[in-house]
Amino acid sequence: MPAASGGRGCLELLIRPSALIERCARRGVTVAGPSDLVARARAGEPTVQDVVRHAATLLGRVLSGMVVQLDPGKVAIGGILAHAGDAVLEPVRAAIGQLAIPRHPRHLDVVTAQFGDEGGALGAVAAALRLNVSEPLPALPGGATA
């Protein structure tokens, strides 16, 4: 997704809490910090909710491409914004639903990550532990192993 700079890969710059707090300030709403942003989004404050909804929609657009490629059964959203609950999860779900072309009628759960910011690392460790290392590696062309 192109950023205002014309670069790509700048999603973090657009949806990180400091960017959302700045966006709220430009709209005349002072937000004390990330926790205040989340609390006010959860409470339904219109401007804050609108800013958070826009960020969540951007996140959902990016995730929709990954959903098409990886076909997961679940997407877990982590970080401070995930604590905003449905204020974030619903726009992410909507964007994925609009943009991801399903290969088959499969239900996709979009949920708050249970293990916080460490969830991705813990999932990678769990996947590595499930590998059966006693099986030989597949052969590559030319007889080398992977």
C-alpha cells in the first residue's frame, strides 16, 4: 500500500498509536497517549473511533492479501490497538471480507491476540517444535538437501 511519501511498506507509520494521536489532534481532539486512545475508542468517542476505524481498515486491506495467499483459519491482531476490541476488529474483518477473494467458503476468525506482542514469536517457536526433525530433508534439484 503506497504511503504519502510514495514509498511502500509504510503501514506501521500510518497506524502506529503516535500517528493516530497526531491525526486526532489535527481534528481538534487531544489524546493523552496510546492507552487514552484505546479507552476513548472503546467508549465510542466519535473522532477517536473514526481515526481508529480508518487505521483498522488500512490494516485489514493489507491483511486481505495475506489471507488470499495463506488461507489461514484465524488472524490474530496484537499490539496496543488490539485492546480497542471491536473498534479495531470489525473494520479489519470488513476490509478482509471486501477484498479477500475466498477460494472456498471458509470462515475466517479475526481475533485479539491472546499472547500480546510476543504472540508471533511464540507461534513460530510452537511451529518449529512441531517439526519432526527425525525425517530427512527433501532433496533439491542436483541432489542437495534443503
